[in-house]
Amino acid sequence: MEGIQHKTVSVNGINMHVAEKGEGPLILFLHGFPDLWYSWRHQITALAALGYRALAPDLRGYGGTDAPDSASDYTCFHVVGDLIALLDAVAPPEKADKVFVVGHDWGAIIAWYLCLFRPDRVKALFNLSVPFIPYNPRFKPVETWKAFFGNDHYIVRFQEPGVMEEEFAEIGVGRAVLDLLSYRVPDPLLLPKGNLFGHPPDAPVDLPPWMSQQDADYYATQFEKTGITGALNYYRNFDRNWELTAAWWKSEIKVPVKFAMGDRDLVYTMPGMKDYIHDGGFKRDVPLLEEAVVIKGVSHWIHLEIPDQINQLMFDFFSKFH
């Protein structure tokens, strides 16, 4: 895309691909699953034009960034370590101010961890689709999802190394990624063996209106090249992250935050989520939460579905801090 520069930065023992555009206060964009820096194409160009330096890496295991072999190398500490090393390289704290952070899906989860572990590096956070879910010693993540949704729930299905890789390979990993990126209903995502997305594998993918064929080709090509194991390894660390973050029980997010999601997001319809967001729990755990915006008729891919509205919300929020 015009004006976006690409480079590779050595961080935390891996090589990380980064897309960048603009000059000014730095915004670090963190993509989700199964996504890439490319997820932020509308935000990069818009915020760069508004006077920001937009920086969007492929996270560890994705795209042009290295993908360590072991699933144990994808904990929240590894990924946050990558980001701190990236910031040290491109915006060292002795020369630069704190940075703005934007996350979506798994990128939002990582952004919460970044703010929890290193609030000294974050000026403000604009997060999408996944609210802060604090450590709770009573609820181990994977067994909790299994109890709510059964063995076919995508998070449960992703746990066993190699299983989903093989099943996705049967229909083509690029095809599987496009099916995942096209999931836009508020119901839990179930992936029963032999009927992963509920339609014949040779049926065309029903791409959402915000994804062009060119976009689809880019995603499919990238994941056909790299495979999807690195991306799945984030899910294989849900329980490990839960164990590793026990010391942060009852900790709060201590940076200014604005949050947005669609009311047709499958995360919004998870058991207890609406009550947590609207009845005080979210504000308790994120005391500097300015607002949690829930936009009607919008799905999980909020920054792609309504990019202009999200860009404006982001700009208005970040403008308060400089």
C-alpha cells in the first residue's frame, strides 16, 4: 500500500516484520487471529495522515516474523517481551515519549498484558473486541470454555498440537483462514471435525463486504506460505498464561483506556460478558476506562467493518494526551 514502509527488526531473539508510516507520536497496532499487520491498513494510512507514526508488526508466529517451533515460546511474556524490544529499537524511552497502543482480538489481549506488565511504556490504550479479563483462580480458561460450549468450541479444538493444522490442511490453510476471517455472527464458533465451517470445502467462501478479493488473496498467500501453527500456539497458551499471571490477581490496568466492540461480536455474547462490561466490573478492573462503546449491528471485525468511525474514535481519544 502506498507510502507504507516495511522493515525487519531483531527483537527478543527473533526477527520481526514491521509495517510503518508517518511521523509524530507513535501508535503501536497489534493484530489478532488469524490476522497480520495488514489488518490495520485503514488505520495506518488514516492516522499517519493525521500526524501520527503508525507501527504495525506481524506478531511472533505470523507473516514475515519468525515463528519459533515450540508452543511454549508463545506465552504472554514472550510476546510482550517482543514488543518491549521493538519499542526499545524504534522508540527508546530515553529518546521518546510513551507510546499509544491499539489492539484487536488477540492483539487486544496482548495489549492488556503490555499495560499490566509495563504501564511505564504506554501513554494510552484504545482496545477493540476483547475487554480486560483479569486472572481468576477459580476459572481455568480452557476447561471453562469447554464447560460452556463443549468440545467443538474453537478454543478447545485448537489445544492439541497438530490436530487443527491437519484438518485445515485438508481444505487448504488459506481457505481456512478466509473462513475464519469471514465469521461475522454473534454465536460461538464451533468447528466439528469433518464439517469445520458448515459448508462443502469446495464451496466459495462468503467474503464479508469489507474484504476485497485482493485482501483475501493476500491473507491466503501469506498463511499458505507460513502455515498456521504459530497463530494457533497463542491459544495453546491460554492455560499457561493463566498459571503464569497468578501474581497479578486483583491487579488493575493503570493506563487511560477507551474500548469499542460491536454488539454482534461473538465475544460480546459470551456468558457474563455484557454484565461485566456494563455493570461495573470492567470499570473496576480498568479504573481509567474513559468509555466502553458498543456499536449496534457491527461484528467482531470492527476496525475493518467501520474503519472511518473507529479511526475517528481513536483520533479523538489520543488527541487528549498531547
